[in-house]
Amino acid sequence: MEPFVYVIIFLIIFIFLISMIGMKIVPQDYVYVVERLGVYDKLLEPGLYFIFPFIDRIAHKVSMLEHKICVKHKDKEVLLKYNITDVKLYIYGVRNVDEALTYLIKEAINCNELDKMSLQGQSEVWGFMITSLKIS
């Protein structure tokens, strides 16, 4: 065979491999955060997508199911459940939402001001909504 045929076969295989690397399937109940060259670019909701390999990357895979945190402080146990409303704020608003919420709950217990409304204001800033708060 001629060298030209080998080049064409190589190019076809190369293009196929690059397209397979860039194809992303987002499962149900997840949202993927895409960063282009290290900067937020877009959100991928459930479905099939193509991202540019080596330029774009999946930075975070966020479950949209209900999250829960159980905090034990002093003689109280608090169970907090929340849903994510804004994925970008949830990811980039605070480094670790669970640690920040645990800190806020402990501070509220220390001040005897623990209720859903006292935590709701901060939760909107961080991109989620508190669905239930149980204190025992």
C-alpha cells in the first residue's frame, strides 16, 4: 500500500479516539461542571455531550439528590436535609459546604438560636435550600 493510505487510516483512528475522549454522558440526577482552561465554562445536565479534550475538563460531578448532614454537638443531635438550587454557587460559593454548615449549626446551638430560618439566609448565598431540620 501507498504511504498516503497509511496516513488516512491513522487520521481516521486519531479522530475517532479524540471524539471518544470528548464524549461525555451525564447520568440522571447529576450535573457536571465544565471548566475551560481552569475557568468555569458551563453546566452539563443529564444527556450526551461533547467537550473539547485537553481544553475542557469535568471539574465537579454534583448529585442533585437530597443531601443530609448529621451534627452532634453538646447534648443535641441535628439532622439537616437540603437540595441544591444553584450548582455554580454551591461549587464556587464556599470550599466545603458540609463543613461550613456543620460550623453554622454548632454556632447556632451555642447561641441557642437554632431554627430553619436562621440557616436559610446563608443557604441561599451558597446555592442550596434547606428542606428539613430535626433537632433532638
